[in-house]
Amino acid sequence: MATTKMIQSIERAFAIIEFLESSSGDEKSIKEIADAVQLNKSTVFGIVNTLAALGYLTHDPNSQKYSLGLRFLGISEAISKNNAIIRIVHPYLKMLSDTYDETIHCAVQSENRLLYIDKVVAQKVISINSQIGRCNYLHSTGVGKCFLAFMEEKELDAFLHSEPLIRFTDTTITDPKKMKKELEQIRRNGYSIDNEEGQEGVYCIAVPIFYAKDKVGCAMSLSCPIMNRAKVTRPEVIDHLKEISRRISKELYSYTY
């Protein structure tokens, strides 16, 4: 029987990943990782920074510690259980879903797409094209437009003009000038809407969750059948969503606004 030749750098990378997975989502320092996998700190530093650059680890610049990243969501249930965002945000999603009997999402930006990381489905029957661990488009979703609204100007222009914006329904905004006006209004109002722009029959209200001034870490949306639009656009509902986003921002990122 042939002997499989093991590649040392890959073995070491997975040793680090498995250690972080076994840590129940707790962040770990370079020293803690190095001690656990029995490697010197310089070797660990190079590996974890490579994994972080690829999105497989998350680096907290304040604590200088590392945890598993969101790119594992599509291939590992462990991430959905251990990820700090999901752990903190999920109870709020559940509370909002129970309060309004609608579906609530949480998403993060993944390059030029958004990635759904958690979802609480309402009791009522409504088919929404979203799935945890799956990417969607930024321009045609409420949560996606929360990220676009607070992008730096150069990054936004590159996004809007690098390739045509895909039309999914009659209300999808595909013109860059119209999109910029939409994003200006989102910044003023503090929330965005998806008026059947990604899927016919589905209306969403989304709010950004900030980790610093004008820096969106994740976003949350309430999705409902279009016939419930009047109910969910009441000022008290929008104010409630914005208040929850502020509470999450403080609890998750220690940022108050």
C-alpha cells in the first residue's frame, strides 16, 4: 500500500483550525494557539494571518486574538454554533420574529456579495430565496444595500461600474445613479428597504449594525409578504428595529451610537 505524503504546512493549518473549533468560539491569542498546537509563535503567526487574509479566521484588532471565520459557514455546522455574531444576534432575531411573526435575517458582506449567517423563519408560510451559508446580491436586497450605503466612495464606484447590476424584478434598481440616490436616503434614514427587488412578493426592511462610525459589521432584516408592507413600515416597527441594531452593536462590537 502506498504511503500518503503529508504536507506539513497544511497539517499545521488544520491543527490550528481544529483547536479553534474545539474552543467553543472563544478567541485565542497567538501564544495560546502556539502552546496548544506545539509550534513556535512565528510559525503560528504566519499561518493564522494567511488564514485570516483568506477569510477562514477572524482577527479582532482590539484584543489581537483570532477565532474561526465566516467562510466555513457553508461547510461546517460547528461555525454556526460557535460564531460570536450568531451567538449574540440569534436571540434578537428570535425575539423579533416572535414579536412580528415575520422572517428575520442576519447577513455579513463577503467580497461583493452578502452572506446569510442566521435566519429565524416565521410561523406563517412564505417562500423566501435565502439560506444560511449562501451568498446573495448586495444591490437587490435590503441587507445588501445597508453595506453599500456605507461603503467608501471609491469602493462603491468600483462596485457599481465594474459590471452591470442584474435585474431580478421590475423594481430592481440597476441604474448606478438611481442606486446612489437610494443609498443616500438609506444613510439619512438609518434603514433600507427591499421593495420586491430581489424576489416578487417579498418586502424587507433592513438595518445596519455598526462596529465603528459608518462601518457596518453585519445587517439585519425583517422579511414579509408584500401584503404586510403597511404593517411593518409603521414608525414604531422601524424604530424598534433600529433600537435592536444599536443594542447588538453595543453587545457585539462594544460600539455605541
